Amino acid sequence: MSDFLGLAGKKVVVTGVAGRRSIAHHVAQALEQCGAEPVYVVQSEAVREAARQLFGERDVFVCDVQRQEDVDRLREDLAAHHPRVAGLVHSIAFANYSEGPKPFHSVPRADFLQAVDVSCYSLVALSNALRELFERTASVVTMSISTTRLAAENYGYMAPIKAALDSTVVFLAKSFSRFSEVRFNAVRSGPLKTASSAGIPGFVESYMFATRATLRGRALETREVADTALFLLSPRSSGINAQGIVVDAGMGVNLFDEQIVRRVVAAEGDGA
């Protein structure tokens, strides 16, 4: 098998696998196909048991990123079993939508701060924990969204959290450059059908609109996002650092597509 991406035999820590539809699972599958070895990190024992069939014979560690003692223990466990790793896939996010969508100004402080902790600061915590385990030219890839400049109300306060994550990528890249060549990048994805997106209020309607808005007129696939992450994990992307790579099938440039505009105008006319 050709090792075009240079990942064969490499160990990559993969967080956030919660089911077959998750981005992290697709990335892990792609790593396996390249001859790399995913090392899994999940939130809890319950997640590990529920998704056990997805991990095969690979090592699976438990770490609740909200608990510093868990992060510290993860560092020790990884050092004992995998003292050198070539990369980290950060695919962790959480927002409390249990009470449904709210106006942004009404977001409870506790919910906002928890989302920052889980979805953004966890990248800092995990990167710092793995600092001594990273190969000198390791690659860290996190999962963001295609734009934080559109106020998608149903996505709520997560867009500002992802904006913080995008900035965190830049500052980690700069900070780590003082002692290594570890790279930090984000894959900024358009809407996807994943386990996590199912919990977003009104997601189906937004997903259908995004599908219409892509330049090709069909939905973005999770595999396409995972393939971009795979490239960023590989030495083939060695010149890319502190960046956010947008993967949205052209949606962001096509929101004023003629057919979409006509549908909206027609709908407004029908309701007049």
C-alpha cells in the first residue's frame, strides 16, 4: 500500500468518537486506511461501552475534559502506553440546548462558560497535556464551523464559542513554535448530519437550506470533512499552520443563488 500521506505507522490521538456518524469516527477510519494507529479518548465509561464496536482492538482512554485531574491522568496513561504521538484530533463540543433556542442575550452564564470550557479550552488543556508526547512536527487538528460571521440563530451561542476556538488555534500555533514545529489548524465545516448536530434546535431546516446553497446542489459529506482533517494531520500539509480550512462545498459564496432567491420571493408572495 502506498504511503502517499506519510501516516503509516503513526499514532494519532482521536477525541470525540460518539458514533458512526461522528466526524471523529470518519477521521479514525481514514487513519486506519492509511496505516496509522488511532488512539481513542472518550468522555466517559458509558461512551466507551456504547461505542466499543467502533474501536476494534485500539486503545481507548477516558477523559472528561472539564476535570483537570482527568486530563492529568490521560497524560500519564498515554505516556505509559504511547510515549510518542504524531497528532491530535480535537473533535469535542457541547452546548446546552435542553431548554430550546434562546435569544443570544438570554444565554445563561453557566451554559456559556461550560461551552467555552468543553468546546474551546479543552484544546488548550489537551495540547498542553500532550506537549511532551508530541513528535517535533506533530499536527493538531480541531473541528470548527465554516463561518462565525453569520448569525444562525438556531445554532445559538456556539458560533461565538467556535470563533474563540479559531483564535485559540492561532495562539497555540504561536506558543508552541517557541519550542517545536507542532502545527495547529482547524477544519471549518459547513452543516453536516452527525450525532451532535441532531441536538441543535431547527437543524433539519438549516441543513436543507445549506444543501440547496452548495455550488453543486447537494450536501456536504462527513467523509469530505474527515479527508481534509487527514490531509492536515499528514506531513503533506507541513506548510499549513495557524489556519482554518473552510470545507463547505461552496455554500459560503452562494447564499444569493438565483433559485434560492426566487424561492424566498415566491414564498413571501404566497404569504402576502
